Amino acid sequence: MAVDHAVDIRRTCTALALALPLFAALYMGGWFLFAAIMLISAIGLWEFYSLFWPGCTRICSRLLAIVLGWGMLYFTWIHRPQDALVFLGAGFVAAALNFLFRWDVLEEESFVPGSIFLAGLAYVPLLLLPATYLGALKLSFIIVAVCASDIAAYFVGTRFGRHKLWPRVSPNKSSEGALGSLAGCLVVCGLFWLVCGQAPLWQFLLLGVLINAFAQLGDLFESALKRAVHVKDSSNLLPGHGGILDRADSVLFAMPVFAVVDQWFTFF
């Protein structure tokens, strides 16, 4: 039990150290927030590619992906999404050229590096695009809802978890933890509705179900990625948590869902 308590303390300290600058950037907005988004994108991309290209392999491909991702985010931030798509298209062209010039030598395996390159662009900067235009309150809502989901899943799962949710993908996750995650997310949705909500409660609760479902899918997706390459964490950047992707995986899947639903309902 002493070891578990020490792990909990380390996780809590790391979470606070991460939350303070993040919410400071949300509060200040503008270039501060945009810089935080760009930093998260760069680190997330580097961690994603490190899963498949360990060590210092394919540095040029990683740097190119970071630049293309930054271009997607920048042009969305200045309200020119049509230009952001050009950077995604450029990523496809780069992957296609990589395939073309490797095909004669490797044939069947020649498509793999380009696929990984494109997957990184779609997984990190493309899913992060809503962060450039949703606004501080909406982003805070998404982050708090997902964090509450993760915290509830952790404590309910570690204390009451008996039934495995999907052991082949993530052996430590339980069905009880998943239900606790949903409950934590719905509580946050109810609190935001009470404090500053403009939509009816049922819309906030529906939003909570959707955010939580996709947040859990994002968590499972990243777990499957790590199991596919036989690693425990995406990196060792955050003590007790792993890497940026280990913390942002749920948010990455939840953010586009909120952005879509937000087009139909006025939550804030």
C-alpha cells in the first residue's frame, strides 16, 4: 500500500505541475494559448513517431511532420482552414513520394513508413484543430470533463474493478472503472450547466455521454498503439503518467466530438 500511495502522490504532483501552466495559457489566451497548442502538437507527434521509429531514426520525417502540423494549426487559428488542408495534402504528397521511391526496393513494406507519417498528422494536429478556435471556456470544459473521467475511472477501477473491459487492448481497465468514468464526466457536465450553461440539462448530459465515450475510445486507441509496439508509455516526460500522448489521448478524441455537437446546440 505504501508503494501505491507514493505512486498516487507522484501522479498528483505531476498533474498539478501540468495543469497550472495549461490553465494559465487558457486564461491568458491569444499567443500564449496558441504556443501551448503548438508545443503539445510537436511533443505529441514526436512521441507518436517514437513508438514506431525508436531512437533517432527518421528525424527528417518527424521534423517535417511537426512543421506540417504547425501549418495546419496556424492557418486554422487565423481562420483560414482551407489553407490548413493544403498542409495536410502536402503530408500526403510527401508520404506518396516516399512510397514511390521505395517501392522498387521494398515493394510490400514500402507503404508502411508513409502510412505511419500520415497517421501521425491525422492523430495529433488534425484532432487538435478545434483547440485553435473553440475558446477558453469550451476548452476548459472539455479538459475538466475528460480529467474528471480519468480520475473517476482510476479510483473506481483500482478499488472496485472486478470485470475487465477489454483485456487484450488494456488489461488494467475495468468495466466498473468505465462506469465511474462516465459518472465523473456527467457530474462535471451538471456543474457546468449550473454555473454557466445556456442549454437544457438533458443536452449537457447527452454531451457528457458522447465526450466520455470518445474519451474512453481515445484512451483505448492509444493503449492499443502501445501494445502493438510493446511499450508501456509513449515517453517518460511526465513522472507517474508517461508522455504527453498518455495524458492527451482522451482529449484528442473528445475535442472534435464537442466541436461537432457545439454546431447544433448552444452550450455556453
